[in-house]
Amino acid sequence: MDDVLEALVLLFVCLVVHAVQQHPLSLGAGEGKRSKRCQHFFAGLHARRRARRKMLLGILPKPRKSPVVWAKERNTEWWQQTVLGSFSEIDWLENFRMRSSTFFYVVSELQPLLERQKTSFRDPVSVEKQVAIALWRFATNLEYRRIGEQFGVSCTTVYHCIHDVCQAINKVLKPQFLRQPTEAEFQSTAQGFEELSGLPMCIGAITCTHIPIMGPEVNYFDYYNSNGWHSVSLQGITDHTGKFWDVSVGHPGRAHSARILRISGVWQRATSGHLFHSVSREVCGLQVGYSLAGDCAYPLKPWLLRPYSDREPLSPARQEFNQRVGRAHRVALEALARLKGRWRCLLKRNDCQLWRLSNLMKACCVLHNICETHGDRFFPDWLTIDRGDFPQPVCRLQDQAEEGVEALRTAICEHIQQAPCESLALQTCNL
């Protein structure tokens, strides 16, 4: 019995020893199988992530590329080589209505307002070309497309150049060349008008003209003048040399010249005593102050002379007075003729907005004064223009004078008789 028990114990020990020896091998095999399963799982996970990432990259927008600006290639050879390279002074006058020195003076004055910053997209239009485009439009009134082809720019660029130059002229040059004269300048103008016409204390000639326009959509009939076409008015006052020192623009063509005067700034300043300085001169026993010379469209005022009405026979003295007033008034008529001859856009129908047209008209008057101041030549053939399509309306006003004003006109009439001067034949200008 003891032998059997001892044999069983020995067998148990052998089994235990065998189990212990085999256990590490079984654990290592299990860990190896689990490691392979983990590797397979994570490989599948990474594959699914890569697939999902590719799908998202296909749906989401691609990264932005560098911007590309498209611009049409245009020919600028005419401006660069012909105008700037070989234009003579006659060419400058014929095409831009001013000498090259006057042109570059205007450019230098407007450069601070018109110069544009250079960017990486494209080069800006130079100030010289902007001013040249505007002057070409003023002198020819050509359509934007043809001007753009001439200068190598787009129609939109032409449009912006014209109106930018007009605004710059009115802001920079108008205060210098279109302003009320000083006292010394008034005295010089009065002396010049007296030498020219014999009128004492005359410091300006006033007149009004009409500029053709396209009929506006708003207040259509207000701009329909008495001659049957749409227009806006330009009232100008000039000195004895034909330069404007006051303009009022943009009034509807249906308005009478006297009405335009009454709503202008000149009327307000004159009636309040702020237009002229308190300077007077004794003429045939009366104190005569500064005055303007007008035509029969204007009322008779202490500061505004008009001719006697010719509806009744006039005495020789009154006829002579009418000639002298007409001679002074002719200065304004000739100034308007030169203005329109130089800037022909004022002769043809304009299609721009009314407020832009007002800026253009004032800019043309400023440029007229600059050309006259710099002595730029005016060719007589610029006046040989056809005005048959737009004949100017004729305005007349009944000759009624305020109390005391008729005595003033009578005193001036007697002064002319006492100091006669050579009579000049009056030239008529249908402006």
C-alpha cells in the first residue's frame, strides 16, 4: 500500500514539473497571437482614416492660387511717341487748344489730386494722359469709345478721367483763375472798359448762352427753351480782356436771362452791397458806382446798365449810349465765342448727367481763362462753326427802371456826349 501511494506521489510530481516546464511556451504564443491581431486592427484603422481623408480633400475647396488680373492689351504708341515725342506747338494748339507749356502747367497743378498709387496689378494712368484725355473731349466732344482707342484706354477709364479732371480743376484752379477781382483789379478793369467803350465805372460785361443737352428724365419740359431744343444756361461776367470772373451754370433752358440773374449769386451780392467796393465817381453831378454792361434781356439797376428800348425813336444821345453799352457788352459775347470755339463740347449736345455737365462747363471757363492768361493763340477758323442746329434763344425785357436809376443812366448819357470818342461798328455774334 505504501508502495502504491509513493508511486502516485511521484507521478503527480512529474506531472507538475512537466506542466511548469510547458507553461512559459503557451503564454508566449498567446501574446504573439494578440500582437498580430492588434497590428491588423491598427492597420485597418489607418487605412480607413486615409480613405476618409482622401474623400474630404476631394469635397473641400482647393487652396487659393495667386490672383491673376486680366487686362486687354491696348496700343499706346500714338500717345507715347507721336504726342509726347514729336508734337509741335501748332499741333498742341490744334488738338489740345493750348501750348505744351500751358498743358504741363495744368498737369503740375493737378498732380496732387490726380496721381494714383502704383500697384502690383497694373500701372495707373499717368496724370499727363488723364489731362490730355479730358482736353481732347473738351475740344472735340468725341464719344468715349473713339477717345479710348486714340489713347489706348477703355471707355470707362475715359469717363472717369474726364470727370476727375473737371473736379480737380474746379477745386484747385478755379479759386486762382475764376474769382471776384480785387479792388486794384476792379480799377484796372474800369479803366480798360472806359478806354474801350467810353462808359465810366464799368467793371464787367454780362451775358447768357445756352448749352445743348439730351432731354432729362426729370423736369423734361423745364429744359425745353423757346427755340425748341433742350438746354442749360451759362451766365458769364467778363472783364475788359474777355476773361470770366464770375459764372453761373446749370439753370434750365426755359428760364429767362433775367430770372437766371435773379437766382444767381451775383444778384444776391449786388443787392446786399457786397459785390462791389464802395467806390464812386462824380458824373454830371451824380455819384456813379461800379456797374455791369448788359443787353435788353436784363433789368436796369444802379449796378447794371442796359440799352434804351428801340421800340420808339431814340435821340442821337441815346443812340450813342446804346452803342457804347453794346460795345462793352460785345466783350462778353466775344468771350463766349472764344470759349465755345476753343472747347467745342459746349456747342454739341451733351449726354452726361446735369451735375457733371455743370462741373464741365465751369472747368471749361477756368481753362479758357488759363489760356487767355498764358497768351495761348486762338485761331480764327475755330469760330467758323455751324450753329444752325441750335440757334440761341433771344430774350428781351421791358425797359422799366427803379426810381432814381433812370437819372443815373441819363447822367452817363450826358457824360458820353461831353466826352465823345470814335464810334466803332458793332459786330453781331449769334451765340
